Amino acid sequence: KKVEAFTVEAGAAEMDIKNKIINFKDKVFARSLSGEKLEADSLYWKSNEKLSVGEGNIKLAQGDNLAEADRLKGDINFDAYTMDENVMLLVKLKGKEGK
């Protein structure tokens, strides 16, 4: 599977190019080309392990679904992840419309 492209805005970032690690801090806003949005106080990416960890005031929007939590850990594309502490999910179920 190919890696999704993201645009990330943050107040600060620490980068370790050799080890493929980026630590974004101070109000992080990430957007994917497919429309997913992530907000967090900090976001840690370790590319060679395909790992992402978000900390503080997490808001993740994927399509019609919204998730909020204090911590998120998952793959670098946010296809599979776990959320911890104060988790809230808003999931829109799609089904057949009544006639």
C-alpha cells in the first residue's frame, strides 16, 4: 500500500532525517490528500516503523466520522489506530434510505 501524502502545519518541529523521525509540536494540523484531518497538541512520526503518535486534544476527521481523544497511536496513514483517554466517536452509519 502506498503512503498517503500529508500537509502538516505546526508551531515547531524536530526532525531526525537519518532515522526518519519527525516530532511536530505546538498545535498540529495535518491534512491528507484524501480529505482526512487531524488536530493534536503534538504528533510524532517514525516513518521507517510506519508509526504515528498524537498527544493532547486529538481530533480526527475521516469522511463523515469524527473521533476525539487525549492520545492516538497507529500506523502512519491512520488506517489502524488506538485511542486512549476521554474518547468520543461520532460515526455516521450508511444504509438504505426509506421509500
